[in-house]
Amino acid sequence: MPNSPILVIYTGGTLGMLPGDTGLIPGHNFQSRLRTALKTLSPARQASLPEFEVLEYPDPIDSSAATPADWQRLARDIAERYEDAHKRYAGFVVLHGTDTLAWTASSLAFQLQGIDRAVVVTGSQLPLEADGSDALGNVEAALRFAALPELQEVAVCFAGKLMRGVRTRKWNTQAFNGFASPNYPLLGELVDGSAVLYPIRGLDVQQRGLPRFELPDYKALNGSAVVRITLWPGISARLLAAWLLDDSVQGALLEVWGSGNIPEDPEILDVLAQATGEGKLLAAISQCPQGSISIGTYAAGRGLIDAGVLSGDAMTPEAAMTKLVHLIAQPLSDRERRQRFVTALVGER
């Protein structure tokens, strides 16, 4: 689709914020503001940018307020426009706040499995109109990457780096180079103003297939369907039970120590076993940001296997959590959910 435009979806976030009485607030009229900012680029850079259209959400939000319902809304908007026979887009750019950007990118990757076009998520540490802002550079880079037909997955573009969405984490609260991919190499980089993809690293090579969007099967999830629990020295079985055995909880991500260790406390292990016995989907990842877990390497981690807790390998917390949400939102059997969790769906593990 060489002559098709890119669709830019503006959801809110720092990139589009404007000063308010109590601080920065989500701004409106974004398309006009973006096109004005792009006119400050050199004529050559302007001429080489792909054509684009802007879909501006009428209720832009600070990303700290985003919920799974927002992820589902955004995925539906992309899927509907992907499948629109009258209007074809070459790719998509999602403009999003940085606080939960990696969460949204991970969720979109699971919801849009098999997509054969780019969905590039980006944001900025400073607003578009702020002095010295990184916003314009990030949008320009995202547009260039989204136009590449070889990019066929959900990715995050930040500070000239292109990272797999389900491998990305916010790494710094203020630095322009604020995102990292701790357990997977970059998909590409902006080199001398050109978007360059690194071969063999993308899903176009690894997991290509027809789109199989699962959105029609989704059910609405309440806010506590999946919980995230980081273990600490001295954690009690009573507190763990309060979270895991709550009737509204359907899944949980446990952040354990090292390569997959937990306290050798029979009461804690009993709580985990009871939760999985009730059909709740429990998974574990390491609290260490780099490296994988290997449940059962140490005796202190063997209890996780016995309790039916699944290994998250080297998945990010954002990817592991959104994958649990994704699986629980569908009408799947317990066995199928467990099988899909331990299977790499979009290069997340």
C-alpha cells in the first residue's frame, strides 16, 4: 500500500498536554498543533515524511488513568480501520502518555496478533510545544517506522530506538532515552534520519500469519480481575490469601526472587495451590529486570511448580500482566489459558 496514509491516533499524554491552572492537562486540537510543529522541520525532512491522517480522541487522558477498557477500545479502533475495505492505512501510530505506554503496547500486541502492518506507539517526556521537547522527534521517527512494510507488529519508538512492544519498559522517569528493552535487542533505529530495521529480529520473520484478532470474543473485565503481587521478605500467607482467594480475582502475577524463588512456607504454598485449584491463572516472573526465571532450579522455587504456578520466563511485568488479562477476557478453558500463557504468541517470551 505505497500510496496509503498512516493513521495517527492521539489518546492523550504528556506529548499533547498544555498548561492548566493546576499543572499540565491533556490538550485538544492536536492535529493542527502537530502539523504546525512539523513545518519547523527542514523542507527535505518534511517532503520525505509519509502522508498521515489524525484520529483525535475527544476525551484525551493522562495515561496514568488508562485501564484495560481503554486498551480494548484502542485495539478495536485499529482493527476496524485495518479491516475497512474503503479506507486502507499503511500503518498506525499511537500517541500515548509514557507512564503506562508499555502496558498499552503490550496489550495491543496480544489483541492484534498476526497483524501485517506496523503499529508504532510513542509519546514524549515533554509537551509538543515545550522548549527543547523530544515530542516532535519521537513523532517523526514513529511515522517513518510505521511506513515500513517489513514492520509487522506492535512496537515502541522512543529516542530513535524501535523496540518490540511486549519487550519494552519505561526505564527512566525524565530522560529522553526513557524506554528500554532489557531482554530483547532493538528492532531498529533511526540512522541519519532514516528508519532502519535490523534483519531477523521482527515478527515478519519469526511468526508471520494471517491476522486473527480476538476482540469479538472479549468480555469486559472488572478492575481487580488480575492482581500483581511483588513478594517481600516476611510476606505472610494471610496477606497472600486476601488477594488471591478473593472471589473477584481470576489471575495473578507473582514477582518472585532471583531465578524463581519463594519462601519455603507450607502455608504460602497452600494458598497458591488453592488459588490454582479454583481455576485462577497464576504466573511468576523475577523481580530482576534482566534475565529469566527457571522455576525449580533451587529447592526454594520447587513449590511454585507443585502449586501450579506458570513460568513467565523473561517476560516484562507489563507483558505478563496484559497477557493474563488478554487470556482471562476470552472464553477459554483453564487448560487452554495455561497452554497459551506458556506459548510465545507475539515474541513476548
